[in-house]
Amino acid sequence: MTHDQTPTESVAEFAARARVWLADNMPPIDPDSPPAAPRDDGDAWKRARELQKRLYEGGFAGICFPREYGGLGLDYTYQKAFDDESLCYELPLILNIPTFTICCATLLDTGTEEQKKQHIAAALRGDEVLVQLLSEPSGGSDLAGVITRAERRGDRWVINGAKTWSTSAFAADYGLCLARTNWDVPKHEGLTMFLVPIDHPGITLRHITMLSGSTEFCEEFFDGVDVGDDAVVGEVNGGWAVASRQLYHERRAVGQGSEFASGSGSEGGNANPIDYVALLAKTGQADNERLREMAGRALVHRAVAEQLIEHVSRNVRDGVLPPAAGTLIRLFHAETVQVDVDTAVAVAGAAGVVGEAGDGLEAGLRYLVRQSVAIGGGTTEMARNVIGERVLGFPREYAADRGVPFNQVRHGKD
Ligand SMILES: Cc1cc2nc3c(=O)[nH]c(=O)nc-3n(C[C@H](O)[C@H](O)[C@H](O)COP(=O)(O)OP(=O)(O)OC[C@H]3O[C@@H](n4cnc5c(N)ncnc54)[C@H](O)[C@@H]3O)c2cc1C
């Protein structure tokens, strides 16, 4: 370990040291066309763990995580300086969401000292991948309505139920799993968050194949999964506070505004930004004024999204905006991606269905997953609800189950 920087090292000195270290230790890439790290590929995860280990050993892992949990304890300006320096190098970007920006960030806020020392440190060393086990087959937006149950048996907890849409769970070591521990109280009051080992013999995990062919999503069936009290994150029946924190971190992460993300480049393949100049040239339409205008509109969206991240993050940090304002970033990010994909499809036309990921003509492939940015991290509709109710102060939407004990709430067809 060479965590040898001092708290007095300036951002410029830190950046200079990072520049030298990156050149000596990390694989160089073309930032305009980074190598793909498909999230459904086991080798991509092995590679990410190995690169993370290098960062850790070099003293550049977890820049904004506290030192006692394996990080550097520095502020966001240092992370941003590192991100700028690292654009031309391969980084383990697939570890950012959800391991660092959501799961570790939530553990940092709500976990026990032991959980932080064990899991945040292990993740920063590249030894652990963490995922979120929140959504269920019965629905994801009404997260407080989960029906996976955890029952007390002696000094253990036994979990039964099912989770779904868990990004990258097949590659993970632990999952933050929200379960119901009390059915006699209103839905938000009877939940507990557990940190469960994914390889537990009681968990059956299956891949879900998406329209695009990707198999990164998983579903998990919990059949008598027993864990101890050390698996409880936060308070028993206080799981909603933990889940709320998780959603807060998720919205910021999905909106690209988390200080716990390391590296700001693209994950490659379909995640690479669309290069309109190349696309217009490839399709023989470089002089088409109308299409150039459309491409310009998409690029302006990107620029505004960048500025919004800066603006909202700063104002939340300074207390000018409430934490829920992170949702503004999340909402605009989804709109930006969708304007981008729609524009690419309009420019590429029929040619957009023949391309492979990353060849510039893959607009059709991107279109197949266009909707996911408006669903992951909570849907766009739920984001608008959050902004309406918790940023703008509009009245809360009607909920028939508010204040009603969960076992008296009507579900499905009853
Ligand atoms: C890319 C991606 C990654 C994901 N990763 C994970 C993960 O790692 N772990 C995990 O647990 N889940 C994950 N999910 C699942 C995601 O959290 C859920 O899909 C999402 O919360 C919506 O839940 P649902 O699909 O069950 O839709 P539902 O909740 O059934 O909603 C259906 C529709 O009704 C609308 N709706 C519902 N309630 C309201 C309301 N009150 N007001 C207005 N409209 C409403 C929704 O906006 C939506 O359009 C991921 C999803 C995607 C796309």
C-alpha cells in the first residue's frame, strides 16, 4: 500500500501524482472508443476486480471514502481531478454502479462499524462486488410494498421470497436485500435491510435475457436463507431509512453526480457517446442541414446535463437544495439519453439496424434498451413525483395504503 498522500496535498499536486502513476500502471485506451466491458460477461468482472486492486495498491482507490474504511478521505475536487487525468486509461468503471456509488455509499451512511470496515474496504481492494436486491416480481416502484419476508427463528433471520432486475447479481458477492419483518404495521415501518451473501445455498439465481440479448439482469429466489444479526443494515424495522438512503445515492449515481464514482469515461460498446460527425459522414448525410440541427440539439442536451450535475450537486452540498433534488439530475439524464438515441435512429435510418455495438451504426441496438434509463434507479414518473413532492413542495399523491397495517392492505386481486 502506498497511501502516501498527505491531507495537505493540493488538488494540483494530487493530479500530477495521479498522472505519473496512471501512465506507469494502467492500460492506455482511446477515450473516444474505450474497450467494451459488457456487464453480462464474467471476464469483464474479473478484469474490473484486477484493475481495482491496482488502483488500491497504488493509493488511488476510494478517493472520497474515509481512510478508516480503506479510502483516501479527500473531497470531490480530488476525485474530479483524478477523473480528468484518467480519461485515457482503462478503469474498472462497472464497479461504480451499484457497488461504490450506491451500495458502499449506503453502507457508509447506515452500516455498522464492522460492516463498513469489512465491506467498503473489501470493495475498494477489488475483493467484493455488491448489488441491490430491491425490486420484486410484484413491482418495483412501490418499494415499501415488498413482500419478501424475513422471520426471526432463534437468533437467526430466515428470508423467503423473490427479487428481480438485479443488475450484475451473478457477478456479486453480497446484495442489499429489503425484506418485510413486521406485517402488523404500515408498510414503511415493517421493513429491514439485510446484507446477504449471493452464494448462500438458499439463493437460486437466474439470468434474465433482455431484448438486446444482454443477460446482465438476474432474478433470485430466496428459499430459507438464514443470516445472523450481523447481516442487518441499520435498525430492525428501520429498513425504509436505509432504502431511502440507497435510492438517494442511486438517483445521484444514475445521474452521474456521485463523488463515489471513480472515472467518468464510458463503459464502452453501446455506452460510448454517439459520434454524430462520424454517423452523418458514414450515412452520407454530412451536409444535411436538418439532421445537423437535430444532432446539435442532442449535443446541447449533453452539455446542459453536464452543467446541471455541477449545479445541483453543489447546491445540495451547500444545503441550498434538498437532497431529493438529486432526482433532477436523474430525470434530465434519462431525457438526454433518449433524445440522443432517438436522434441517432433518425440520422441512421434503415442503416441503424445493421450495426454492431461500437461501430457507429448501432443506433438500432441502442434503441432496444432506450427505455432502461427511464426505469432503472426508479422510473421517470416516480422521479417526477419526488421532484413535485419533495423539491417543489406539492401535496403528496393519494395512497390508499397510507397508515394501514400492511397485512390489511389489499393486494392484487383480493
Ligand atoms: C437498467 C435497470 C437497472 C435496474 N437495476 C436494478 C437493481 O440492481 N436492483 C433492483 O432491485 N432493481 C433494479 N431495477 C428495477 C427497477 O428498479 C424497477 O424496474 C423500477 O423501480 C420500476 O419497477 P417495475 O419495473 O416493477 O414497474 P412498476 O413499479 O410495476 O411500474 C409500472 C409503471 O407504472 C408507473 N408507476 C408506478 N407507480 C406510480 C406512481 N405512484 N405514480 C406514477 N406512475 C407510477 C411506473 O412509472 C411504470 O411506468 C433496474 C431496472 C433497470 C431498467
